[in-house]
Amino acid sequence: MGNYRKLWLSLATLLVASFAVLLWAGTEIFRAAPPVPEQVVADDGSVLYTRADIEKGRQVWQSIGGMQLGSIWGHGGYVAPDWSADWLHREAIAVLDIWARSDGGMASYAQLPAEEQAALRGRLQEMMRANTYDPATGTITVSRDRAVAMSNVAAHYVSLFGNDPATLDLRKAYAMKQSTVDTAEHRQALTAFFWWTAWAATTERPQEAGDAMVPDKAGVVSKQVTYTNNWPSEPLVGNTPAAPLWVWSAFSVLFLIAGIAILGWHHARTHDRTEGPHPIPASDPFATLRITPSMRAVAKYFWVVLALFLAQILLGAITAHYQVEGQDAYGFALSEVLPYSLSRTWHTQLAVLWIAVAWLGTGLYIAPALSGHEPKFQRFGVNFLFFSLLVIVVGSFAGQWLAVMQKLGLENNFWFGHQGWEYADMGRFWQWYLFIGLLLWVALVGRALWPVLRDKANETRHIVGLLFLATTAIGLFFASALMWGEHTHISEVEYWRWWLVHLWVEGFFEVFATAVMALIFTRLGLIRLSTATAAVLFATIVFMAGGVLGTLHHLYFVGTPTAVVALGASFSALEVVPLAYIGFEAYETWKHGKATPWMARYRWPVLFFIAVSFWNLVGAGLFGFLINPPLSLYYMQGLNLTPLHGHTALFGVYGMLGIALVLFCLRGLRGQMVWDTRSLKVSFWCLNIGLALMAVLTLLPLGTMQLLAAIEHGYAYARSAEFMQRPIVAMLVWMRVPGDTIFSVGALALAWFVLRLWIAPTREVALTGEPERD
């Protein structure tokens, strides 16, 4: 390992320690998860729900789109309500109304004097927060009044998920199609699942020794939190932020400031170290690159990237419009053939798919380019993987359509239909197929890189080794999607799901991207190899220091004990630390683009890299830290401030990076052609301006309004039809049109540029420093 031994050992130690703690945190989450009862009975002995009802209800929920239609415990879509919070609020009101009629003689709780309302709220909190689960028998016992309230709320949901005219307006407000659930039996089972998620959100977790929320005080009963750490905010049942959420939110800010200070000190100490002048090649080293058959076969990956990107934008427009018309699109009953939950499923899946395909194609292209080695049957492997990816996309999407349209049946849904978990929606069969495909990708990249990896004299093997390790991790860590079964506890599913979403996308893709960019700039001769190697290894250590345990910030409210909340708050703050110095990265990238006249050939890929730095700071950094501290996320989870971070980080960082990598690869594949980059200029500015307008005109103001509503009146109100159907909300949704339109123009311009490289190419007379028409 030479001079890099300490960095490699530091990285290895960090990863081993981080994953050990992450696995320990998983065991604590599994231990503290809310129990699923064998039966729920009224105090007169009548059975209300059984475990089979709850599990079947979850299957029904998954088959209709799960998290893509409303949310559970804050995770999922934003138009329909959070079903846990909605049930909890409706049940609380129903109980209070029953008591108001029996005790006060009033028709409803709202008509009582304030003093009597306060007395009933105290009584309600004592009843609903009490944990009546008996571990010996697996039974939850509820009072007769609560059983009546549960029946009333269940009747509302049976009506809502059917085609009852009484709830038609509400279905439209929630963008639900008629007969969302196909049978009365399944609708009734669905209510069992919704009730259980609400029960976990309002029932106090059994207190263990040393588990008190605040120091003991004589004569005062120690406070205890619900299974979901008092989430959601609901004044009626006493759900307010617990003391640890305040404490660890404050400490997360301290960790952020300390991390920035330490990294700043390191930068100040090392940034002036130079190794003398670095000679820059007189011509583009990639201009004479030999394009192998497998590298040429990668071109079709990039065509598919553009097709998936355009399809994702179209589905995004349809999904956003559902928030305005509910079931229709300009008078056409679109929900009968493409329901909201399906359009949102495909929109979110395509976002990950087109970015992932861009990165997969980059790996397949750059591996032979770096090693100069074309393994036997490499092109066949590239083509086989390509067609497998097409089969996976078409097959999984078809299964999801059949599931949401209630044509597949519960017995087939888990394997071939819609799993209902956001970003992990495809059926298990398709997940296995994709996992095998990713392993094939790892093998194809690895065998092409092998000559470099085994050559101890090759100075690039450290960065190439890091690239291959990231490639291997991307392939292997998709296996986290295979760690749960059809009836695995939701808390456990969420733990593994965020291994997939956070570690796969926000962890190892970061390392892959960092290594690829370093290799590109070193191969171009713009960076000294020793400098790049040390920088990449150090950057990986910094990213992974917060990245691995930062996964826990997604899990504050899924049955998570206080110690895990503390870890998530602390390390998610460290995720933001390297982003505070993103300006240095952007400046270095800009310098590379100006280093020599022939770098004009790479002007637009470099500008897309700079855009990645900008959105890394804004989308991942500012908007990410806005929602990450426990206290912030307590109120913001599932509000429009969440997609504010999601859109600006997912597309702004990973999407822009995917486009930049595609353009670099196209420079090799079609670099002998004249590049008319006027359409690239249009694409670059329209994509960035459109994304900014989407964030500033709609997501930020709407999310802020919801936040204020959640703090003042409770989470259920902030997600309710009463709030979301207000005229100002409709206006903010319509204000997405300018940004979305500009963004779409940018995507079309990018597709037009790539298309012209094949349908109307003009060969360069000679490779010069200014081959582009701008």
C-alpha cells in the first residue's frame, strides 16, 4: 500500500466499526419494535381484530401501492394523508364525541366548554396511551367506548377505499381511484392494519431500567414515549416531542459545527502542500483512446437513460396534476387506467433506474478504457445485461400495474406485483433478477479492471481498487432489499429498506462517483496521480464517517429506542460536514476545465460536475440538514419539505452527475464527431433553473405552510384534505408549471443533442482545441 497504507487502514477500521454499530442498532430496533397482537378484544371479550386480519390488511395496503398512496409512520406519498396519523386523530375525536354525548349531553366534543374539553382530553390520553398488550397471550384489550370508536373509523375507511358516493369528494382530494380496494373483505382487513399502526403511535412503550426520558423527580411519574417516539404530533393524545429529541437535535448542531471546524483545520494545514509544477498534456489523451467492442455496445445504455429520464418527467407531471384534479386529467378519467399510486411508483422508480443505468453504463465503459483490456465475451456480457435490464423494467412495471388495478391477487403480489415500500416497490422475483444482474455488472467491470488491480507497479491501482470496491458494494448491498419477507415486521423492513436507499444510493454511489471523477481527471493529465489518490481516499473516509451511521436518521419513528436516535442525530450531522467545503471542489473542477485549450471539448461535462457541487451544497447539505435533526424531522417527515430535499438531492446531485458521466463517455464514443453544443447549453441551464423554480415556488413555501400547521394544530391537520384543498395550496401546486416546463425543455434538449450524434453526425476534419459549435 506504500504511502497510502494509513489511509486504507483508516478506511477499513472506520467501515468495520460503523457497520458493527449499525448492525447493533438494528438489533435494538427489532427489540423495541411495537408488537403485533394475536388478537384485539373489547373489555367485554368480543374480538375486534386478529393477527391474521392485521397481516392481511398489510398485504392489501401493499397491493394498492403502499407508501405511494399516503404514508405510514411518515414514510410515503404526500397527497393522501398519513394513514397512521389520520386514523389516530379520527379515533381520538370519535371517543371524545362518545364521551361528550354520554357525559355532557352535547352532540360533539367541539361543542363542550373549554374546561370540560380539557378534562376529557386528560381522560383520553390516560386511556389511549396506556399499554394493555399482554405478552403472555398476545392480546390487546380496549374499552367498550374505544371499540365503538374503532368501528366508526373503520366504517369510514371501508367507504373511502370503495366506491361509496358519500366519500367521493375525499377520494378525489386524496387522488384515489374508485374501488381502490376491490372487495369489502379486503377493505375491512385494511382497517385492521391502519388501526395497528395508529395504536403503535399512541401506546407507550414499556419502560425498562434506565429508560426514563428525564431525571427522576420525587412525586412525579417519569414520562415515557410511544413506540414511535411520540410521533406524530397529536395534541389530543399528548403526542409531543420527547425530551431526547430536543437534546440530540441541539447536539447534532454542535457536531456539525465541530466537524466543519476540524475539516477546516485539516484543509488549512494541507491545502498549500504542493509537489511542484504538474505538466499538462499538449493534447487530449482520450482523443486517441481505442474504443473496444464492449465499450461501443455501452452506447445503447445511454439511449435508454434518456428514454427513462423523459418517461420519468412525464409521469412526474401526471403525478403532480393529480393533486389538482384528483381522479382526472383535464376531464379524462385517467385514474381508471393509471392511478396516482402507480404514476408515483413509476416516477420514483424511474428516477433511480435512469440514474443507476447511467452509472452502470459508465462503469462498463470506463473499465476497459482504464485497463486497455477487452476480456473475452465482454461485449456479449454487456449486451446480455442490457436486455436483462429491459426485461426487469418492463416486467416489474407490468406486475405493479396488475397489482394496483387489483388484478393480480394477494397471493401473487409480493413476488410479482407491488411491495408497497417506496424505492423498493418491485416484486421479489424482479428484485432477485436485478440483484443477479448487478452481480453480473460487478463481474464485467472487475474482469476488465483486473490487469490494473493485479499490477503492483501500476500507480493507478489504488484509485481503481477503490472504484472496484465501490462497484462490488453497489452490487452486494442491493441484497439488503432481499432481507425481509412478506410478513416481516415493518420496523425491520424499514431498517433494511434504508440500507438499500441510503447506503446504496447515498453511500457507495458517492464513493463510485468520487473515484470515477478522479480517474477521469488523472487520465486527462490534469491532476497528479499521487495527489488524486490521497484526496480520493481521504474524501471517502470523510463521506463514510457520517454516511454509514447517518442511515439511522431515517428511523427515528419506527420503534427506535433513544440510543439509536442519538446515533442517528449525531452522525447524520456529520454527513453535512464535507458539503460545507463543496465550494473548493467546485473551484477545482472549474480550474480543470480551464487548464488547457483542449479541455474546451469537455466544457459541458465539467459544468454539469460543477452543478453537482452546487446541488450537493443546497439540496443534500442545506435542505438535508433542515429535516435531519430529530426535532425537525418530528414535524417535517412526510411534509413537502421532504421532497424538497429529495428532488434537489436526488436529481441535483446524482442526476446531474449521471448526465456528466454520460457526456464524458460520449466524448469517447462520438468524440470524432462535431459536437453542436447549443442544445447542451439549453439543457444545462433549463435543468438547473427548472429545478430551482420547482423548489422555490412550490415545495419550499408549501412545506413551510404545512410545517406551521403541524406545529400549531398537529400532524394530521397538516396532511388533511381540509388543509391540502385550500386555494393557496392549489395555487402553489400550479406554480410548479413554469419550473416543470423549463425543466422538461432541458431534458428534451439533452435527448436531442445525443440523438443528433447518431442520426446527423458531422465528422471533424481534425481534432483541435475548438471542435464544438456553441
